[in-house]
Amino acid sequence: MRLTFDWRPLTLLGVLGFASSAMAADNTDFTETQQLYEQHCTVCHGAQRIGGAGPALLPESLGRIKKAEASKAISEGRPASQMAAYKDILSPAQIENMVEYLYTPSENPPSWSDADTRNSHHILADLSTLATTPQHTSDPLNLFVVVEAGTHHVTVLDGDTFESIARFQSHFALHGGPKFSPDGRFVYFASRDGWVSKYDLNNLTMIAETRVGLNTRNLAVSNDGRWVLAGNYLPGNLVLLNASDLTLVKSIPTIGADGTSSRVSAVYTAPPRDSFVVALKDTKEAWELSYAGTPDFTPRRIIAQDFLDDFSFTPDYRYLLATSRKAHGGQVIDLDTGKSITDIPLPGMPHLGSGIYWKRNGEWVFATPNISKGLISVLDLKTWKLIKEIPTEGPGFFMRSHINSKYAWTDVFFGPNQEVVHLIDKQTLEIAHTLRPMPGKNAAHVEFTNDGSHLILSVWDTDGALIVYDAKTLKEVKRIPMNKPSGKYNVGNKIEFAEGTSH
Ligand code: DHE
């Protein structure tokens, strides 16, 4: 298997038709920097900065990385990769200019075609020769797939012993939840710079990879295990792959009924509907693509009241609860009738994609964190009315629970109280406990074991950790040092689309 980034400090191979202008929009002259890029970076990062063996270096794909971090990576190299240190090759001023250059949009926007996707496809293991049963002694339904954002690795963790059973390098900057085949054997990852990878949890080996675009949002796997659908920002489209080997079936440009070419905000599978549901970011539409029978993947257009960001479903998958970031609120769309039925009065910037639901007094409620305000909004899923706003110590990113847990866990991802995690009593809707897992460090994403007896929390720091808690006593059971662990995904919870976890 070869999934390592090959960021070698090789010298120039050739100018390779580098098309973008040497002048930025603000008239900064990048002529020298562009030559340095061609000399030192092109071989791994591509002539148009679209990536190759190394990641893409475009503003669209570097958006989550601070300029200071990029500067450090160029000066000092990156651990656990082949990115070399350039501090003895480039002057500090040249490094700073390089950072500015990488964060400047190209005047000739790079393109990614179906032919590029086909050419990027690699089979990394012959599935027909691999065992169909787990080649390890762990419970396959209680494995955790852990994304290590700091080192671009993935760890497969036994959910009973909390020991690692495999660890491998991923593509650069995985984002969104990895998604599983219906039997839990395969897991599919998407990286921000467009790589989709398929990994076999039975044999602990990578099976295939394909690059579907230059800036990808996330992917979904059909509930029959046949299809993978990835949603892209760049180019604005959906890319349909055969789940078996990640070969391209087709790409579908996301063009609204009014002709607007749109980025894709997010794509999810809706199992009871046998369909993928897609939110578009630049045109007021949601799309539903059926995968029942012999599908042709013609999108059914649902006209929305606003531009859509991330979204969640109601437990029966009839309604879609979508964030409208421009309107700073939410909207509910009935997927059966294709009508927007109501706005949800939510302050700040709710993060509905991270919302979870549970039963309270016999009725479904839905709770969502908010990435700009320190509160959790709890909604009644029958009336769409706000039941409560629970004040927290700051804006949060993720929520998690389990049907067997009394509590909904939520982080305080932003602001001075990042070290805090709140446990909300799911019946009283009061904060029952506030924990500080590693004082001074950012407590973040949580995921429960399949039986809900334990949970794992990420401390999102270079010197961070996974912390395992007993879900009832709230006692720490184990601490595993890790560099910026981000999401963790329990196979059983994911394939059951369990209450309390992300879908
Ligand atoms: Fe995410 C999931 C959108 C920034 C870490 N994030 C998602 C999903 C969406 C989304 C639509 C659901 C996809 C899925 O699971 O298939 N995220 C966005 C944004 O719009 C936002 C705010 C800005 C952006 O640049 O994309 C954003 N996200 C971040 C981060 O800064 C995080 C903290 C670090 C990172 O990796 O970039 C981050 N997002 C995550 C994680 C999940 C996620 C760990 C999966 C959560 C889960 O439990 O399933």
C-alpha cells in the first residue's frame, strides 16, 4: 500500500505549462516566487498547485490552515511526511512571499475533468484475494476509526480494549465523517483536496483511491453499498463512483434551475428513501438522487427558501433541517412533498449538521450546537418550536449521545473556554456536568462505543489525546496521547444510523 505523501524537495523538472499570471489581484509581483515554486514545489504539488503526490496548495484547499502554520511547514518541513525543511534553501522573505502566493487565487482557475479523475484512480489491493472475514480478534462492530488531523493519519481502535489495531497515513486534511459500507467492512474517506479512499477493516488494508476534484466537501455511501457520491466545491459538482473499486461512473455538474453553477454544501444518504440528498450552496435548491433499482441519478430538484449549508434529517428521514447561514437560522424541507415548510428561529450560526435527536417525554427533540453563539438550541420535531436555548460557556461544534446515555455531550470549541465540555441532561435540558478533560486544551468531538457504556473524547491539540470515559460514572478509563485527534467513528453506531451520533 502506498498512501504516503511524497513531498520531496526535488528541483525543477520543467515549466510544465504553468498558466497563472505572476501578478496577484493587488499587483503583488510573484514572478520570483512563481519561479521558486516551479523549482521546488511543482513536482509534488502540481504545476497549477492542484496537488500531486503532495496536497493541493490553493486558497480553496488551504482555507483551514493559518498562514503561520503554512510558513512553518515550508521552513521546517512536516513530521510524518516527506515534506522537507526549506529554511536553509529559501530566505525568510522568500518563504513569506511563497505563503502569500499560495493563498492568492490563480487567475486561470485550475480545472478537474472526468479524465483527470480516471487517471488518478489506483487499485491498491486485489479484493478478490482478500479474506472476507475479519483478520483480527476485535469486535468488528465495535471498532473506532479515528482521524488524526495533526499528522494526517488514521488509527483503527478496538472499542473494547481501546488498543490500536492499525494505523496508516491518510490523504491531506480528511474532512467530514468517513462513511461505511452497510456491513461495516469498508470505510470511505474524503480529503479536502479531493481524494476518496476505500479501506478494508477486515484485512486492515487500503483497497483503492481516486481523486474526484480539487476541493471536496464530503461523501456518502448508498445504503445498498453500491455507490459512493462525493460533493465538491471545486469544480462545483457531484461525482458518482462504484463503491466496489472507486471507478468513476459519472460526474454531475450542480447547476441550478436558474443556470447558476453551484458548490455542494453536503451530501448524505437517506436509507429509508434509497436516495442521496444534496444541499447546494449557491442556488436555493436541495437535490434528491434515487439509487433504488437501476438508477439513472437524475436529480429531483427541491426548491428551498434560502441557500443551504449543512443539514440533518428527522429520525424518519422525511424532513430535512438545513442551516441557512445567510439568513442565520434554519429551514425545514419536507422531502415527500418537496416543499419548504417552515423557518426555524435560531440565533447565531447553528450547526445543524452536528445536531442530534433523542426522545424526551416520548417525543423526538433535536438539539444543535451553534458556531457563533454559546448556546444549544433544542427543538420539538413535531411542532418545530424552540423548546429551550441552553447557555454554554462558548460556541460549540459537535454534539453526541447514545440511546443508553442520560447525557448529550457538547464541546465549547471556540473562545476562551475551549477546555470545557458540557453534559446536558436529555430530560431536564439542564447542564448536569461540566468537565475539563485537559485544562488549557481544546476539548472536542465525542463518540460512544456501540453499547454506549464508554465514550471517547478528542483533545484537539498538538499534545492532545483521546480520553476514554465510563459513560455512567464519568470516570476516565484511559488516555491515549495523540496529535490533534478530530472525529472518531464507531462502526456499529454508524451502520445502524444510531440515535445520538452523526449520519
Ligand atoms: Fe466540518 C463534518 C462543514 C469546518 C471537522 N463539516 C462536517 C460536515 C459538514 C461540515 C457539511 C458533515 C459531513 C459529513 O460528515 O459527511 N466544517 C464544515 C464547514 O462548513 C466548516 C464550518 C467550514 C469549512 O471550512 O468547511 C467546517 N470542520 C470544520 C473544521 O474547522 C473542523 C473542526 C476541522 C477540519 O477538519 O477542518 C471540522 N467536520 C469536522 C469533523 C466532521 C465534520 C470532525 C465529522 C463530524 C462527525 O462526527 O461526523
